[in-house]
Amino acid sequence: MDYSSSIQDLIISRRSCRNYGQSQIAFEKRKALCRIWGEFEKPFWGNTPRFQIVDIGPPGKGRMTGTYGMIRGAGAFIVGAVKRGPGDMEDFGYLFEKIVLCATDLDLATCWIGLTVARGPLADKIDLLPDETIPAVAALGYPAKRRSVVETLTRSSLGASKRKPWKTMFFDGAWHSPLVKSAAGRYETPLRMLRRAPSATNKQPWRIIKQGSVFHFYLQRSPGYQMMTGAADLQRIDMGIAMCHFEMTARELGLDGHWAEIDFAPAEPLPKRAEYVVSWMAR
Ligand SMILES: Cc1cc2nc3c(=O)[nH]c(=O)nc-3n(C[C@H](O)[C@H](O)[C@H](O)COP(=O)(O)O)c2cc1C
């Protein structure tokens, strides 16, 4: 799977767009997007989500309400569906983010949407099977010339351009010991790119403990957030997105490694609402 820009450039340039213009998405770009999910290898937990571009109307018209940060003008959505199973949301987020970065590479704008809107019409359009669910979709198109007022307000209320401080996300062997950047070694850049990942309501629930050459990934759930809306478990999707940024950057830098579930138990108790997810074993 090749991108024309570097992964780091794509991660840095991607941002959520909530106001779309009237240009049609060129056929070649649609084909390139479909090609990418045709080439996916099985993700870590082995789930096989499927993806489809769904047109809902002319670009530049229409609104998607019922979700935070109203989406205006998107004529198309990337819709993904997955069967329920262990790691389903993480695998879904991991693969879907590869598509989002591919769209960025094609100069298309996107916005992840954790569905709180009616899923019925989208389910019909992709012939959703009884054992499948649509955890999230992404608006797709060209950005409008200007941000709408709603979009500007949404971004500022989410602090969308900001991320939590490095020292509150990355730890060195123990939760009370923040990871200094120099101690991250060659993994400073993959961690920096992870930190830029999009997450639902910008909660950034990722916590990573480095222990030697192993990076243990934990999900620290935001209080009162889980299932607040009846949506899918969006924070597990966030986790898959973070894994995608981390791994793709590492691979681009020639850093070899693989994912494993090893249930690492640090000496101290876990912070509140934190749960172990997976570890990256660097070689
Ligand atoms: C799983 C997921 C669900 C999201 N759901 C929505 C949504 O329903 N509505 C919305 O406007 N933005 C949604 N977002 C976008 C986030 O609010 C956005 O990624 C975050 O504020 C950071 O901004 P950035 O993407 O511009 O870096 C979602 C993002 C993710 C990863």
C-alpha cells in the first residue's frame, strides 16, 4: 500500500473538515480509495471490516445533524461495517484510519463521525448483515472555501488543534514516571505521530508505558463517556487509530516490530479507568 506523501506529512496535514464544497470527487480518486481497502492485510485481531463509499446527495448541499459538530455539504461518506468479535473496534479504527490517510494523500478532506445519527439509511445502502454493525463513518469531499461558524465553534470547543501534554500520555516503566523524549529513542517520532491522532470528542484516551524495547498500550476511558450516546465503543476505535499512526510511522522509519497481547502488569495499580490493550514489541 503506497502513499505518495510521507506518512508523517499526511498525519500532520490531516484535520477534520465539517464544511464541504461543491466539487465532485474525481472517479480516479474513488478508485484509489477502493483499491486501498482491497489491499488490506488482516489487522492484529484478525477482523475483516468492509468499507464502501456511499453518495447521499450533491456535494455542497445537505447537512448531517444528530452528531456533535454538524457536518455541512458532504455529498459522500465512507461507511464501514464489521462483525462483532474480540478487537473488532480496534481493528476497525486501525484500518479505517489508513483510508482516512489515503484520502488525505488524495487531497480529499474527511471527518470521522461516531454514529449517533440514524444508521438505518446507511445500513440499507450497504446491505448491512444482521451480524454486522456500523461503528463509524467518515464524511468525504473537498473542503468549502471557508470554515463555517459552526465548524469554527466546534473546533474551538473541542480544542481540536491541541493535544494533551506528552508527559500525561507516555510513561517510562511506571505510571508515576513520565517518559522524557530522549528516553523514547528512535520511537520519539512514532509517539509524536500517535499523539496527533484524531479521537472522538478529542479525548485522546491513549496511555503508553515503555518498558525497555516494549511499548504497552492502555486505554484510559474518559469518565462518563462510554456508551453515553448509544454509539459504538468509540474509545476502542480511537485506540486502533493510535496503533495505526504509531505502526505506520515506525515502519516508515524502518523500525521493525510487531503487536502482541502480553498482559503486562506494572508494579503499581493501574490508574482509574485504564485497561490494557496491546503491546508493540520493537526489534
Ligand atoms: C471515532 C471518532 C468519532 C468522531 N465523531 C465525530 C462526530 O460525530 N462529529 C464530529 O464533528 N467529529 C467527530 N470526530 C472528530 C473529532 O472531534 C476530531 O478528530 C478531534 O476533535 C480532533 O480534531 P482533528 O481531527 O481536526 O485533529 C470523531 C473522531 C473519531 C476518531
